[in-house]
Amino acid sequence: MNRRGQPLLAFAAAVASAVCAVACTSVESSASPDAPERVLVVVSSHDTKGAGQVAGFWFPELTHPVEVYDKAGFEVDIASPQGGLAPFDGFDLQDPVNQWFWTNPEYRNKLGNTLKLSEVDPSRYDAVQLTGGHGPMWDFTQNTDLNDIVRGIYEDGGVVSAVCHGPAGLLDISLSNGESLIAGRHLTGFTNEEEVSRGYDQLVPFELETALKDRGAVFESAPAFQNRVVTDGRLVTGQNPASAHDFGQAVVAAVDAGSSS
């Protein structure tokens, strides 16, 4: 190569280096860690708890936490064991939060087209919420797809949460080391007293409070139908529908604590 060609090559190399530096900076910026936190909200697909009585999930236990997540800037996906439109009870548009959710096209569409649990990638989520209602007493228990999702999110440093009857989905969770997720952990859920007071103890397949205690959980509760939220590290639980809003706030706090640690 002659000497006159050398400056041209040097100039071309310098331009290529500058272009690469700009492109690499752009790629790094687009992959910044500023993406919003993402919560997977799981609802039941089980539709009945007795002749003519709807099971599924309890509507305010979906809408009230989701409103909190929305205000916190979290992305929300909704999933169920069977996918598609999930059955629900407690639908009351006099509740302004229910009305907010129902008139929001994005969330209403997500509820009408819930993700199927077997198709969910847990690595995409910072937290999972197991929503209450009586349906979880049937299809959250012994559900290997749900177990894998909850375990995956927890072992990846995420938050596991459940409200009302949602903790039924925690009964069978074993971590990779073989230990129970809930043994020795402080939590709450729908109480035996609350179940009996509504006559639902004759309909459900087991008593949730008793089952949680049998698995070694340290069960805490407020008086019947009063607000109670328990946070034990990255495990957040709420007792009943009255707890739904504060439960959502506790989930946000736990996710934020994990993000800042």
C-alpha cells in the first residue's frame, strides 16, 4: 500500500470508531434499567362454589391493588389457570375503584384476555399477586404452573403477595432447596371466623387459616372483616377485601425496597 492511502484508512477508521461509539451509547441507553416494574396479577378460573353461587375471584381484590400499582407506575399483566375471561364476584360499579377499572379499556381488555399460567415467563416480573375470591380454594392449590411462577419470581428476588383466599396458592410452594415458602413466615388470609360467619365453610373444600397453620405459617389476623396486612420480607399478605388497598401499597413498598437494595 502506498503512503497516500494510509491517511485515508486512518480517517475511515476514526469515523467508524466514532459511529460505533454513538451506536453503542444509544443501545446502552435503550437498555437502561429505568423500565417500569411489572406485576403479574393471578386470578382464578374456577367458576362455582355451590349451586347457583359464583366463585372465581373477588372483583375489588383485583381492582383496588391494581389502582395502587397503576398510580405507582407499575406495568400490570393479568393471568389465570385457564386463560381468557376469568369469572368474578363482587362486581359493584358503585365502588369508584371498580368503575375506574371497568371503564379503562386497557385493563378491561387484559381481564377479558387473561394470560394462561402455563404460558407465563416468570422472569419478566418483579412481583406476583394471588388474588382472592373463593375460586383459588380449588384451582390455586396443587397447581404446578402457579407453583413454578411463584417460586421463580421469589427466587429471582421478586415479591410474592396474596390477599384473602389468594394464600391458598402458597400452600404447596417449595423452594429449590426443598424448604416451604411459608413455614415459619408471618402472614394472614381469610380467617375461619370470617368463613363461618357467611356460611361459606359449608362450601369450600378446606379451611384456609387451618391449612396455612398446618404448613407452619405464623398466622396473624384482625377482627373479622377488618383491615390487616402482613409483610414478612418479600412476602406480603392481606386478610380480606377491606385490606385490598393497603395490601397493594405494601406490595409497592416491598418492590421499591427490593429495587433500591
